[in-house]
Amino acid sequence: IIAAAEHGLIACFDVRGKLLWKETVLSTIGGLAVNEDGSLVVLASFGHGIARFDSNGKRKGTMPTQGSPCLVTVDMPGKNILFAEID
């Protein structure tokens, strides 16, 4: 189970509720999406663009955006990321 809090926390739990990993993101979080096998986690962070993580919570970089992304989704294989920005 992967979840995000609005004010900068993303975490992954197993089905029994044990914390597997967590990451603090210094930005307000707008949306979260995970691909089919969980190997890609994407996060719309208002101040930093689209943050990417692997299944172990390791950062895989950030996709800068011109505006503030508020929603994000990823296709099943994890090849395409679509996001919406606050106008």
C-alpha cells in the first residue's frame, strides 16, 4: 500500500501495516500514481514537478514542469506519465 500525505510525506506499507519505506518530500503533494507492478511511483509535488521513485522508495529523479502539477497518472508499463497543472 503506497500513500501520500498532503504536506510532504510518501510511504509504503505491507498488507499487515508494517512500514516498508517512507520519504519526506519538501512540497505539497497533489497526486500519486503507481504503475502495474509497482516499480514506478510518481508524485505530483506542487513546488518540484513530478518526483519519481522505485518500488524501494529510492528517488529516480524529478521531471521539471513549467507550472505546479496537481494530478498525475502513469500507464501500466510505466512508460508514459500524464499530469495536470494548476493554472
